Amino acid sequence: MPRRSRNTPVKTRSVNELLETTTPEHPVGKTLEKEMAEDENDRLGVNDFLGKQPRGYQSGIKVPQFQATNFEIKQTMLKMLELIGQFGGYSNQDPNRHLVEFLDVCDSFKQNGVPSDVIRLRLFPYSLQGKAKEWLNNLEEGSISSWDDLEEKFRSRFFPHNKIVDARAKLMNFSQQFDEHLYEAWERFKLLVRQSPGHNQEKWVLLQIFSSRLTPESKSELNAVTNGGITKQPVNHVWSCLDDLAADYIQNSNERKQVKSVENAANDSSSQVIAMLNTLNKRFDHLEARVDKSNRGQLGVNAIYTPCDYCGDGHASEQCPTCQQVEPVNYAGNFWGNNQNNPYANTYNPGLRNHPNLSWKHGSTLDQVSTSG
């Protein structure tokens, strides 16, 4: 194909010519856009296209026009969305539950002149995160213009048909567990119903499924609660009775938990007091043992360091070594000392030397006796 010079005049087509070539498969609007694109390619080069300012990011959600001009997203709305939690597309998150909770938040805000679709479309991006937010950002620009479109695309992406089949199978194969109470089985059954959108089962069918899968004891309790069972009472009455039963058991369970927590707190307090008393008793016993040991030690010191009567040292007087050495000497001294003046002693008595009758002295008694003779 020969190259067209930039100076070659471009052949343009009039509206009448376009209308003549327009077919139902190629409407005039599409033809005009195509002609305009061809004209730009004929008139502009690559550098010209690079120099054009790119358009900003365009969301996949196209919010419909509405008359109110003062609508704005308030912090209260965002806070309520935080309470329900953002959906990230994780395996442990339920997309159907997220939609239900999101719609509850949106329905709590009403503003004159603002359609509900506008509120939902404006708030929904704030309820997503992670992979779910990335999915929304990657949607084709302006491909969603109503809430029904967005809900359908959201379910098909995060709750595909295989999950729908699995959820429906769990609902239809429901069975009460061996150790499960009637109200617990009812709450679990309702959860399966919520997790299986489009199950197309009416209330009376669901009650029949639930009743047929109960244990004999739970069936008897169901008949007593509903005053006749599901076959003798209206469907809504049976449904309400089961809801009331579950609510009563949950409330009583919470009260029992509170009482149990108070009892546990009291038991913990008593245990703490007993532990403190035991600790104090151990400390007193330890202190008493130290005092007894100190007293015994003091008594021993006093006994050891009592002054001796003989030498003044710190031992008993009867254990004094000086006393043990002195006794033989005293014994010997007492022996000689007691016999030194004894005239009838068998040993030499040096004391007799000083006896008046055994010594001579002028003027003594012996001298007088000899002179008179």
C-alpha cells in the first residue's frame, strides 16, 4: 500500500454519505468514531500522539446522573463499612455475606433525590481491598452502570458456579450432628441457606429438609416448641419459634458465661489470697527459724565465753587447765603443811625445830628445870 504524504489532502465523508453506508451492525456513531480515528492516524505522527495528554484513570463504574447536587460520602458511612470489614477475595471470606451486610449499611442512608443505586455504586469500592479491589479497578471503563450489573459481576467472580453447586449440596445434605443442640442445628442450617443464594427453595421446603434431618430427641423438642410440629402450624410460626428458641439459648448461654466468669474471678481471687497467706506463713516460718537459730547461737556463745573463776578465760571453771595442775600441788602442800607441827608424825617434821621444849634458850623452861635440880 503506497504511503500517503502528510501534505496530501484527506478525503472526508459527509454525514449523508455516512448515513448511506450505515447498517444495523455498524451504526452511525461507531462509523463516525472510526472515521475520526482514521483521520487522526492520517494527520498525526507517533511524536504527535506521544505529545498528547493521556486521559486520567476512569473507573469501571459509571454512576448514573441524578438531580441532587449536595450528595457526598460522609465519615459515618465509611465508619460503618469498617465495622462490617472489607472484602479481599480470600478463601475464608463469604462474598454473599459481604453483599448482605453492605446493602444493610447502604439502606440505612437515605437522601432526597439520590437513588439507592447511586449510593451503592459510590460506596462499594470502599468496601473492597486486596484482590477484590484490584479486580474492580481492572474492569473495563464504564462497563457497570447499575447495581444489578455490579452484583452479578461480583458474584460471578468471587462466587462462581462450582461454589454455588457445593453450597447447594451442603444445604440439601444437611444433618444434625450427634452432640449438637436443636438451636445450634437451626443456626447452622440458616447459615447454609445464606451461603447458598439462588437455592430456589421455599420456606416450607426448607423446614421440611431441616425437620427430616433431626435426631428423635430434637424432633420431640421441635414439636413441643411449636405446639404440634411443622405439619400442624403455619410455616412462619414454626420459623419464628425456632428463631426465638435460638435467641433464648444464646441469651442464657451468655448469662451462664457471665456467671461462670464471675465465679472464675472469685475463685482466682480466693486462690490469690490463699497463695498470699501461704507465702506469708512460709516467710514467718523462715523468720522464726532464723530467730531460733540466732537464739541458740547466742546461748552457745554465752556458754563458751563465760569467764573462768580461776583464769578469767572463756571456759567453764571445772574445765580450767590451771585448776587441774594446781590440785596435785595443793594436795602435796596440804600433806606437808598439815603434818609439820604434828609431834606424832612418822616423818621428819621440820616444825619441831621450833618447839619450845626441844630447843635451848637461856631463861627457857628447860634451863629453869636444870638449875633447880
